[in-house]
Amino acid sequence: PDICVICDPKKLDEKGCLGAPDWIIEITSPSTAKKDLNEKFNLYESSGVKEYWIVFPKDRYIMVYLLNDKGMY
């Protein structure tokens, strides 16, 4: 991801994040948009990332996905 936020410091160790980050932001480009909208969307949803933002800087647009109680965006 371009930016990730981990709110629980217990999830961090010297290797990185243990478990899913709380919030991930992907900043798209023409070469990454398809991957951000498909592969990464599915990966982050199935991993339990609570909030996923996809930023389209050229269009000045942000798509925001929030994980619901069924584990889906």
C-alpha cells in the first residue's frame, strides 16, 4: 500500500505489522488502478482491513470502503 495506518501498537514488531492494518490508502496511477480496484480490494477485504481508500489524484476523487460486520466492503 501507499499508506497504511495501524492503531494498535501491539500489532507492530521489528518485522512490521502482525495482522491487518486498520486503514490502507492506495494512490492510483493509470498503471495501478486495475490492480487497486480488483486484486488489492479483494486481498484487503479478506484480510480484515477496516477501511480502504482508493485515491484518483488526476480526477480528484476518492473511493472509500468500510468493512461491515459481515467482513465485506
